[in-house]
Amino acid sequence: MTMQRFLLASLLATPVLAQTPADTAVVIPDIEVRGARFSGLSIKSGVSALRVEHNLSGLPSTAADVFRQIPSVVTDIEGGVTYRGSNRVGMLINGVPYGLLEEYGGDVLIQLPAMFFDRISMGTYPAITVVPDGAAGALDLESSERGDSPFSVTLGAGWHERYNVGAALNLHPGKFHINAKYNYRKEYRARTFSKLTENQANETLMNNNASARPDVHVADLRIGYDLSPKDRITVGGLYHLMDYSRYGRIDNQVFNLKGEQMKHVLRNRYNDQRQEAYAAEARWRHSFSEANGFHALFNYNNFAYDEDNDYKNENPRNETIVAEDNQFIDQTKRNYYWSMGYDYSAEDWDIRVGYIGRARDEDYVSIANDKKEEGFVLNPAKSYRYAYNRYLNLLYASVGKRWGDFGVELGAQAEFNRSGMDGVYHSRFHLYPRARLSYEVSESGAFSLSYQQRVIRPTGAYLCSFLDNSDATHIIQGNPDLKDEFIHQVELGYQLSVPRFRLTPAVYYRNRSNRIMEVASQVEEETVWRRVNMGHSRTVGADLSGSWNPARFLTIGFSGDLYRDEIDGRTVGYGERKSLLCWDVKGNVNLRLTPTTEVQIDGFYISDQLTPQGEIGSHYSVNAGLSQYLLDRKLRLNLSVNNIFDSLEEVTVIDTPDLRMTQRRNRDPRVAWLTLTYNI
């Protein structure tokens, strides 16, 4: 253990975020810096962007794993994303919100192949053309053109029965621009889970060691056509399918206060799950001049969730089945997104005006049955359905002006929102103001000060009033009284870019009203989680990222985030206002051993995190990657090892006067991948 801590400390004392690839540029107003080609991360105007193919340890991993390479972004064991202490980050694919990345988003992200995406970016101050969803900014997964190669194919294999195959096509015949990609991923996935729950009456111990074999298909096709030198139309679509079967053996034991066993049941869960999404999209861009243009977009994306559960309760003494039940869940979300806007830039002016429209139709049905002598009989208490609709119209406008080294942007998004559950609708109007000041102090450095207001909207699944007990390890109770959460965010940042060195410090303040958080309560022998509004809370923090390229063959960097998180649980009966100083650090070292051999070592450490009723324990990870290029760099062999020390176990502690719970969860330990990519 001493050696592990020494290696982690040594790594974090040096680096993370490597310099910008040579074919991209970091830009502060009128400043351009180019860096090392192989490192993968760039920062420009408050946007941290990662080129996935240049990240050696994350290339064969999942989207959730690669997110951890971005400054101040962390992901948990279930794929949940947290940025600067907020676990409600706006999630987009090519700038568009998808139902695929909502309440089941974590399950998708821990399986979604990272190599399918070309660039993953995190924006603290997203453009006014983007919806203001998410507490601390927007995370965008971008699938676009991949380099200059007209065709590439990737084959990969890893420990724990892992396989990956992908292909990318990039052609430009005449006036056409054709981009197509496909990726298939398969693996054997194991999960360990234990939970000790204590209340004033008894003690419950649950263990669940589950395994699954997910198959993931994801494909994307885009065809662009130049109508004229000033007009391009693009049509395309995206398809995603995740299908897996899972078996879990849930061991439940209940003890009285004397330590005597009162109940012992083995609950076997046979689970089949299918998540399917597809999208169709059309875009048009007309350029009046190099800096002025009109754009229009329409996107339809459909998400379908199908889950079948078969439960058998077993007597551990004689291994007989004492009870059987089942549950079937079908959910469909139809999302419509359209926008149009006009951009005008002339001399020192920058003007943007436009409109965004969104519509959602969501249907959910859950049917549960208990086995009786006459067969399976409907259980009305566990069966429910709902229909949720939301319609949103948003007008936006912003004006920017520069006076020499000083610049200012003022803007606002005006929104009319109408939503309803089962035909009962509510309407509201809201204005989201924003402003940004910038000052270039030298050719290599600039300050920026920004303010924006954002929102977190509950989904239909969070607003329904029923109890979802399909997963005994995480039983969820809906809350129809849940309100939108509004966020005011202020950030002061500085960016220094000089040859071979970059430093980007920032301080930020976030004020939340109606903060949405999940709390647990004990209902008989079960722990039930429910999302509630926690009143007002504040977060104050600072983060810093930097990189140093002391030699052509070496890039080192670092990233850190320190913030004071505050939760006011008094509005829902959880004692006094709580606060905790939280932090995370990341490190990354990139070496070019030869002109065709590259090595990357990276790691992170996350401190204890605050929850309404307790804390989530600290954890860390160290990863490594090696790339070897052959055949005049047309063939690339990539070897990576993730979570080398099996150190990602998450421990959650809840400590209230009426409930104490210690929950441990973990997934597969270290994973190694060998990936081959050939570019024509």
C-alpha cells in the first residue's frame, strides 16, 4: 500500500492536462498557442476540449472514463457526472439535448465507447445558442470528421471478456461531405454491492454481487452538400442500442437490537434490459460573408427503455423458492428540438439573435405481478403509468463589443415553458440573463469575468408519484412537488499562454434555489430514495489547470479543484445547514520515447463529498497507456491499463438521528485493453 501511495503522490505532484494537439489552437482574444500533438486537451474561452484519439489511456475506455481527463470533472461508479461539485451537468450530443443522456444517462455512459466521439468538451460559459440546462455548464459529446483519413478501422480486446470494433468513413466527393461511423462494444461486467442499515428497531444487511453482459451498438451518418459557395445543408442520424441480461443474487438479513437474526431471504433477480435510441437531423448554414451567417437546425430523437425482471425469493436453509414475482417496464421519450439564428460580426461588434424550440412526449408503464396458486396476478400497488409532456420556446439575443484590449458581452434567453403530468399543465415564463467581460493584459494573458443563470428541470420519472422498486439496491420514490432548480453562477478567470507553458486559474461562486438532491429514508425494511428541493445553497471554489512542455518529447501538467459545498437540509427536516471543503486533483505525464512510440500515465484523487445526510468517501485511480505507430503511422497499436490499483470503490455513509447506513459499491477491478487502428 505504501508503494501505491508513493506512485499516486508522485504522479499528482507533477501533471495532468497535457498541452494542445498541434493541429488545434488555444485562443485568448488575439492570442494563439500551439502545443504538443499527442496530449489531447485544449482550453479556449472557458471550454475544456479533449480529443479522444490523442488520449492514450482513455481511447479504448468508455465515455464516463474519459470524462475524468477533463479539469474538475469526476464520474462515479455508476457513470454519474459531477463538475465543480455539481452533479447536474447539462449533457449534449453535437450541441443537442438527447433523452438518451437523462435519467438512465449514467448506465449509458459507463458502456458508451469513448472512441466513437472525436471531441468531448466541457463549457463553463456555453454559447447563448445552447439551452441553459445544467447547474455548472454543458458537457458536449461531438461526433464529426475524423482527421484526413478517408477510412479507418479499429479492433480491440481486453480483460474480462471485453471486445470492441469500430470503423469511420470520411469522404468529400465533389460538393458532398460524407461522414459515417460505427462502433460495437461487448464485455462481461461484474458489480459488488453491500449495505448495512441501522435504525431504532433493527439492523439490515444486504449484499448483491451482480454480473451482466452488455452489447452496445452506436452508429452515426452525416451527409453534407454545398448548395453554393455560401450554403451547406447536412442531413444525418444517430443510432444507439444497449442490450444486456443481468443476474443478481441479493442476500437480505434482518437482525434485532440484540444481534439475533429475525429474517434471512435470498432474492434472485433475473434482469433483461434494452435501451434503444435513434435520431434524425437536418442542418442548414448560409454565410452572407466570412463572419456573418444564418443557421437552422431540426432534430428528432427517440429513446425507448424496456426492462423485464423476474424475481425468486429463496429460503437459504433448504434452497427452496418461497415466492415469485415479476415486473415489466416500458418507457418511450420523443424529443423534438429546432433552432434558427443569425450571427453578425463586423469590426469590433458581435451580435447573435435566434430562437430555440423543444417539445417532449414521454410515456411510462410499469406492470408488476405476484405468483399465486392460479398463476401470476397483477399487483396494483406496484403497477403504475404516467404521461408527461413539456413544451419550451426560447428567444435569445446577445451583443458583444471590443474596445482595444477590453471586451464586453451582454445577453439574455427568454423562455416560455409549459409542462404537464397526465394532462394537468403548468406554464411559466423565465428570463436567463448573462454577461461577460474580458481584458487582455498582454500578448500572452487575459482576464475574464462572467455571470449567467441556468436551470435544472426534473424529468417525468422524477415527478411521478409512484415507487420504483425494480432495483432493490436503489428503490426510488417520485416527487410530484419537485420544482425547477435555478442557479446563479459567477466566475473570474485568467489564462496565461506562453511557449511551452499554460496556466488557467479561476474562482467561481454558485447560488442555487430549490436545489434538487436525493435523500434516503427507511420504510419498513427498505431504504427508499426520494428527490427533494433543499432550499438555498452556495458553493464557492477555485480551480487551476496547467501544462508544461519542457522538451519536445515530454508534456506534464496538473489540474485541481477546491470548493466549499453547502447544503441546507433544514427545509426537509435534516438538521442544520451543512458544509464541507471538497477537492480533487489530477495528474498526467506524456512521453514520446521515439518518433513512433508514446506513453501516457495519468491519475486522479477525489476527496470526501458532501450529501444531504452524510458523505461519500474519497477514492482515486491511476491509469497508463502506450501507443506504437507502424507502417508510416497508418497502423496504431494502443495498450492501456485502467484503475491499476483497483481503488475506485465508493463508500457512502448516511448518519441521521433515525437512520445510519454504510453502502459500498464497486465494479470490475483493473482493466487492460489492446487496440489496433488502421488508417487508409
